[in-house]
Amino acid sequence: MSRVGKNPVTIPQGVQVAIAGQKLTAKGKLGSLEMTLSPEVETKVADGRVSVAARGETKQARMQWGTTRALINNMMQGVSNGYTVNLEINGVGYRAQVQGKNLVLQLGFSHDVNFPIPDDIKVVCEKPTSIRVTGADKQRVGEIAAKIREFRKPEPYKGKGIKYETETIRRKEGKKK
């Protein structure tokens, strides 16, 4: 039995939730998110809560029960508060800046790396060595942050590259004389 699926999701203040067929839509101050519901689960909106129940006792239905509840909870948090991922840049001469709809990264290559910022995501650089990726969709924010990190992953000897703020780099010892 799903322990996560048993708990109903409370709808935050200022968020409207609508279910039309197999589509669940959540609208809040940070935008609107839409999700296709699985036919294995039954979803109801009542008393300011969204409850999810499995339609059968199959393994697939029980898996979808907890997953659907977690995805709905992420939608509620996203349209009301949003999600943020902070990235740090380490390295001499490594820096980032936002120019219009592009994130321009200087990462020690012979050229600048231009990354087009999607419309549903907001990217801010307070300092040249920090990047903040913000948006309503948790999966999308994480995906964009991972794509930015992919341009220059942190290396273990000097720690140069783009890393998550909460990430710790396992350092290796260099050559010995």
C-alpha cells in the first residue's frame, strides 16, 4: 500500500484546481500547470483538497497512486511558491551573465557558450559566479539546471566547473614529486 498516496494534497490559497476528463489543471500566481492523469487512479477535488485513490489492487495501480499524488503536490507547490535551483561557477575567468533571452557562459573554451533561456524558466545571475534557475515546474527547473551544469561539470582535482550550490565535490590528490 502507498503511504504517500493516502495523504490528500491541500490546495494552497490562491490556487485553482480543475479536473476535466484525464487532465488536471492548476492555476496560481506563478502560472498554470497541466498534467495528464493515469487511468489507474481516481482523483477528486473536495473541501480544498485533492485526494487520489487507486482503482484496483494491481501493482501498476499502486505505483501510480503514490506517484500521481507526489506529482500533484509538486504542481501545487510550483504554482504557489515556485522552485529554485542555485548553481555556482568555480574557476579563474569562468563567469556567467544574462543577455536578453540568452545565458552567456565563459567557461575556459575558445568561445562563449550561449544558452537560450526557455519562456517558462527565469534565469538570474546576481554575481558573475552564481546562477539562479527559477520556475513553476519542478521537473523543468531541474532539467534546465542540469543542462547548464553539463557545459562544464566540476572536475575533481581543482574543482573547476559549474556545480549545484548544495553539491560537494570529492577532491582527488594531484601528482606527487
